[in-house]
Amino acid sequence: MALLVIASCQLMVVLDITIVNIALPHIQNSLEFSTTSLSWVVNAYTLTFGGLLLLGGRAGDILGRRRVFVFGVLLFVLASLLGGFAQNAGQLLGARALQGVGGAIASPTALALISTTFREGPERNRAFGVFAAVSAGGGAIGLLAGGMLVEWLNWRWVLFVNVPIGLLIVLATPRYIRESERHPGRFDVTGALTSTVGMVLLVYGFIRAAQEGWRDPLTLVSFAGAVVILAVFIAIERRSKQPITPLHMFADRNRAGTYGIMLCLAAAIFGMFFFLTLFVQNVLEFSPLQAGLAFLPVSAVIAVGAGLASRFLPVYGPKPFMVVGAILAAVGLTWLTLTDVHSTYAGSVLGPMLVFSLGMGMEFVSLTLMALSNVPTPETGAASGLLNATQQVGGSLGLSILVTMYGTASINAADKQVPDFLRQASPAERIRFQRTEQLPKPWSDEILTAGVSAAFIMAAVFAVVAALIALVVIQVRPSDLERLKGGAGPGAM
């Protein structure tokens, strides 16, 4: 029951990243977002989530993980309620940012609770397997749930649905999860703020570049500001006695490699969900429910990959699964670059999606175990927060880079499609285009498909980099295999 409560919270937090994806076309029409600015509906959540995860993990270590866990879930519920009632773009983005704060408090605490609730060895391996499967598969479940809610109700319910789920988690937590031991310390608020602001500026710079070009003054100022503030963040962490990002964790070769792999793969998976959702609804003309069902196989295959990894990790260690998983992800994404306006779901989308999902299922279990291996109990919150932070920051930063690729390719495609449209358009169609600056089908499909294909090329590059890191950096020692089997092993914590 403790695992069910913890996994339910993680499912709610992860699901909220993608459940909104399926509603993006409807949110765009309702609140008047442009296609490139639409990514902020995702990024407003993931940036505050990723930027404050380390502070959330530290809060659990200092104040007690169960107490902090409950507070984070309640804040998430409140933000979801506010987002559901949003009347304009600003209100929605504000609510999504507040959701990210709640998720940043709850999620690392949930992962740390697994470390303190289950014994190291097979029992903890299985618990991590469930947690990792939920983390990876929750995205696809979110798309299905979002499709049902948008189809049967409206887009606001993709936010309202968190309210009853969150309240049930809050009621069940005191009954099934015991409070953890408190560890003395202080909060590195300055570090948390500088890291978050620096990442927001960096992501904004990429999205601004997609809209206005790389020579735009505000684009250049954003990148410059990001470099300065992130440099200040590193300086603060190096001098702090209790930093929000314990830099010594990067001294461990395997853990540093794990964070690098997660950074790359998160960028790939965020991009896949974001762009495939737009493709199947706008080009293939799937309804929200059909789009959600289209992604359902992803969860099943991720669960298969996670199950295989959990079962054979004690035998082969995590490295083979890290390498093979990243290669499978790269193959799936490369396959997706072949999509065009004539593609079908069965012929061009389902196959690469399944290959990608199998790889990601293997990856998430391996990465979670490796990131928390040999971490002292007082630092499990910080270690889990850092893993989650690299996932969310990698997703946000990666998505902004992919949106930039999409924007550049779309502009180039529009240069070809607009003259063709004007040659064939009726006077009424020309007047409508001058007013809205939006091309009708099939020209709009050509532009969107060109942008999506370019984004998948970059996503495949991220996956290849992850495979190279796994191959070159990760080293599994005999003591690591001994701990995975439940033995003490030298230096076991």
C-alpha cells in the first residue's frame, strides 16, 4: 500500500506533463496561443518543476519526508484547480508554474521514501521498477486520459482531474507511510532561485529564436543572462556548506554519467510526445480520444522494458540496458523522421513508437537504480531530486531546442508553400490568409510535417549522445552487482 500511494503521486505528477499535451490544440484555440508559444504550457510546468526539485528533495531531508510529501500534493491540487478555471493565457501559465512547484516538492520526496521504506536488494529493485515504469509510462497514460477528458468533457478537465486524485493520496499517506527521520540542515534558497531563473532564460532564448531569429536582441539578451546567472549558481553551490546541488555527487563517474544520459533522453521523450500529439491530431486528424488511444501501446511496451530490466539487472548489471535502451530510442526516433503528409498511424507511427518505448522502459529502471546507488541516507532526497531535476530540465531545455528546429524548418517550408497556395487560392482564401496568416490544408500539413521531421532528427541525436555516454562513461563494479542481488558488497550503505 505504501508503494501504491507513492506510485500514485508520481503518476499524477508525470501524467500532468502529457495529459495537457493532448489538449494543446484546444487550449491554443481557446486562449489564443501561437504554435511556438504553445510549448510554454508544457515548459511553465516542467521548468519550475525541474528548477525546484532539488529544493524539494532537501526539504524532505530536513523537515521530514512524509510531511513535505503531503504539502507538495496539496499545493499541486490547488494549482490544478486554479488552472482549470483560467480565463486567459497568463492565468493558465501561472497555474502551471505553481503546479510545477507542488510537483517539485512531492516527487523527489516520493522517490526518497522508496529508499527509506524498502530494503536494499530485490525488494527495492522491484519497487524502483514500479516507480520507473510509472515515471516512463505515465506519459502515455496521460495522453489517453487527456483524450478521454477532452473528448467527453473539455480541456479544463485535464487539470480538474488532479483534484480528487491528489486528495485521495493526502488521505492515504498518514495511514500507510511512516515519517522519516529528520536531518539537520538549511535551505539553499539562493541556489534554487538562480538555477530556476537561469534555466527559464535559457529555454526562453531558444523559443524566442524560433519565433524571431537568432539575431533578435531579446534572444541574445536571454542567452547572455542565462550564462551569467547559471555561472553565479555554480559559484554559490561551490561555496555553500549545504548546497542545493551537492557537486560532490558528480565526482562519482557512474552517477555523473547517469545524469547526463537522463538529460539527453528526457529531451527525446518530451519531444516525441509533444510533436507526435500535434501530428496525429492535425495531420492524421485524430480526435483527442483517438490520439490518446494511439499512444496507449507506449505504456504497455515501457512496462515490458522495465520488467525485463528489473529482472535481469542483478545478472548483467545496468550498463547493457542503458546502452541498448538508448540505441533503441535512437532507432525509433530516426524512423519517425520519415513521416510525411502521406504517412499513416499503422505504417509510420506505431512501429517506431514501440521501438522507442521498449528502450525507454529499460533506461528508466537502470538510471534510477544507478543514480541512488551508494548514496548516504541523509542525501537520498538530494540525489533523487537531482535525478528528477535532470529529467525535467532536460525535457524543458530539449523541447525548447526541438521547437527551435521545428520553427526553422517550418519557416523554410512556408517559403515554398505560400507561393504555391497563392497560385491556386481563390480570392476569398487569399483574403482569409491575409487576415489570419494561417494556411489551409494541405499546405499547413506540409509545413507542420517538415517541422516535426526536423525536430525528430535532433531528438535522435540526443538519444545517440545518451548511448555514447552509457558506453564510454558507465562502469559497473562487482560490488554494484552484489548490492543488486541483495548482498552487502563493499561500501554498501
